[in-house]
Amino acid sequence: MRYFISDLKDHVGQKLELKGWVYNTRSSGKVKFLELRDGTGMVSCIFYKGDKPGECSAEIFDGFEQFTQESSVKITGIVRQHPKHQNVFEIGVEAAELIQRAIEYPISHKEHGTDFLMENRHLWLRSKRQAAILRVRHEIVRSIRDFFDGRGFTLTDAPIFTPSACEGTTTLFETQYFDEKAYLSQSGQLYMEATAAALGKVYCFGPTFRAEKSKTRRHLIEFWMVEPEVAFNDLYDNMELAEQFVEYVVQRTIKNRAEELKVLERDVSKLEPIKGPFPRVHYDEAALIIKKENPNFIIGDDFGGTDETIISSKFEKPVFVHHYPAAIKAFYMKEDPEQAGKSMSCDLLATEGYGEIIGGGQREDNLEILQRKIKEHELQEKDFAWFMDLRRYGSFPHAGFGLGIERTVAWICGLPHVRETIPFPRLYGRSYP
Ligand code: 4AD
Ligand code: MG
């Protein structure tokens, strides 16, 4: 039978075998300690020379030096309750064997520069902190799926090779599709509009690509996005859905991943109040708030990172900004018939300056207006012929949004940069390892 560190509480007093890697070692003369990790947890393996249960031979005790950092090992011993700490266990080692002795490990337990760590990302992932982040990410992904699956949504994933731009042509990744040009998907949205007409409530969840030629702490070149789309929802239904969704994801993650968030030293009291309703601020109102603190801001423009922080600093909950000028939003956004020049868009800005985590809104459902928008955005109508059909055959009001996974992980974990939120980040200027 295989045993894992996470299961030790059920085996106190038992002799068993664990396999894993050496995280750390220390010695205090008569006792030697090997900190073992197996991916499910960490446990102190205690080497003490003797012939009682939970003690080891002189040969094993004296061979301790071979267990270099990150060597893979097999440890056999008795599971014991830690003498001082409740729910902490240790192993009284009887036998220890190398599986492979690691050569000098490049990442020590001291500080390293970011470039060095990024270059060694494949090894850096073994640290306690990185493992904690990946577990939180997993919980976020699971909670996202559970939220939609539990509410009658159907997962209808979108293609990655696409014939056209969804979010503007400046960040498109062009590639070859046999004899034709194709682009890596910037968003699955347009396809979700089609599947929403088939299934009512749908979502896609996958990688998306943007050739963002700048280094910021919020942008990745390849990032994951979840995109729900709901037939007959309007802008206001859309904000309500986004609000319930974000509350669910945050509350479930802080409940189920409290231990990992502690490793990350996240102040969870800042996340506890993330419960609906979230404030809703019209673009015009938001622009005036920003203008007061940032005189360089031009009303009518999109917000920069610092502008978003000005808005979010006014609230202890995430805040929706809605009705952005149509001119700064994508071609598919519906213009509000009652507010000339304003789109029925909504972005959700996270707390504590983490910026936009959601972008979405109500879609243009009128064929003629959409044709005009496509021209105005200098897009090719022929690439969108199929998309126009959705406005020809039972056009329907509909709305949806996209939540960026990495920005959400950064926010919930309290990380200053998105580069640590995904196992192998693709950044401007880095596609290795
Ligand atoms: O605001 P965006 O561009 O919206 C869309 O793509 C819509 N088509 C979504 C929809 O309505 N179905 O992107 C949505 C979210 C952003 O709010 C942000 O969280 C994330 O995706 N995002 C990025 N995350 C990391 N790196 C980047 N380069 C990102 N670009 C967008
Ligand atoms: Mg956006």
C-alpha cells in the first residue's frame, strides 16, 4: 500500500514507508532531522541511533550526509504524534534509502533574484510558497466549475485557432493554419454567443492569448479565462451573476485553503467581506473620482492601473464600473439606446488595487448596428459572417463576461505580480521553461 504525508493522522503508531524529496536537513549531534516532502505535505523524519522501534542502525545514522537537498528518498519508520504540536506528526526513522542523490540544488532556502527563479521555474515550483499558490489556484478553478455546473450552465469550450479578432487587432497572435492565416484565440466569447443560442446558459474555460508588448504585473501573454454567456440576460443580470460568482469563489477558497493562505501570509480579513452586493459606479462618476486625484486623466479614456486603484481604494468590496464610452470598448458591445455613446459594458475591479478581474457586458444584437461597428473597427465582415447569422436567426438580447484566472489568483493570494499564479508563465520576453 502507498502512503502519503497527508494521510499520516490515520496511521499514528504504525510502521510505514514514505517516498518523497529532501526539503531540508539538520543535525544536533545525537539526533538528525530530515524534512521530507511528497507533494501532499511535509513531515519531520527523525534519525536516532538505537534498536528500539522508531530508531535506526548506526549505518543509517552515519549515512545521513548523503541525503542532499532535493534528493529523492524512501523512508521507513513509525508514525508518531509530535510531542508539542496538536495534529503534527513525525516519523521515527528505522530505514532510509536514496532513490537518486541530487547534485547541488541551485535554489537554496535563502533569497534569490526573480530572474534566476523564473529561469528555474521548473524547480522553483517545489518551494512551499509556490506549492501553496498552485493549490489555491486549483481550488479557484474547481470552485469556478462548481459554480456554473451547479447552476445549469453547460461547458462548451471554444476553439484556440480562430479566423478573426475578438478583442482588437493589436494583440493578435498570428499563426499558419495550413494555407490560411489563423489567430490564437483572445477570447471564446463569440463562440459562446453561438452556443448560448443552442443551450441557454453556457461557459468556456481555457487558455487565451494576447500579444501584449509590455511588461506589467497584471499581463500575461497566455492566460486562462472563464467566460459565461447567458441568453436573454441584460447588463444588470450580468452584474448580478458576476457578483454571486465572485462571492462564491472567494468565500469557498478562503474556507478550503486557509492553510495555504497562511503560508502565503495573506490577510484573509480583507477577503472575508467580499460578499454581494458590490457597489456599481457609472463610468462618468468613476471618471470624476479619478480626475480629482489624477489630473492627467482624460475623461473619455480607458483607465490605467493607477486609475483603477483610485476607484477601488474607495470601497472594501470589488466595484463594478459600467457604461464605459463605446469608443474605448470592443465592437460587440451594445450601445445603450438611452445613453448615446455609452456601451452596456461592465468591468469588475478587485479590492486592494488588484485592478480589473472581469470584463463583460451586454452584446449588440441588432444586425445593422453590428455591421456598422465591424466596419468602424476596421474588421473584415466576411470573417464574422457566421457571427452575423446569430442576429439573423432569432436574435436575442444576451450578456456575459470573462474572468481572468491569474489576476484572480494574484488577488486572492495577495501576490504583487501574476507571474507566480500559473505553473509556467508566458510573459513578454519569456517563454522558457
Ligand atoms: O476585458 P477582457 O479583454 O474581456 C474579454 O475578453 C471579453 N471577450 C470577455 C467576455 O465578455 N466573455 O478580458 C477579460 C479578463 C480581464 O478582466 C482580465 O481579468 C483578464 O481577462 N485578462 C488578462 N489577464 C492576464 N493577462 C492579460 N494579458 C489579460 N488580458 C485580460
Ligand atoms: Mg477588459
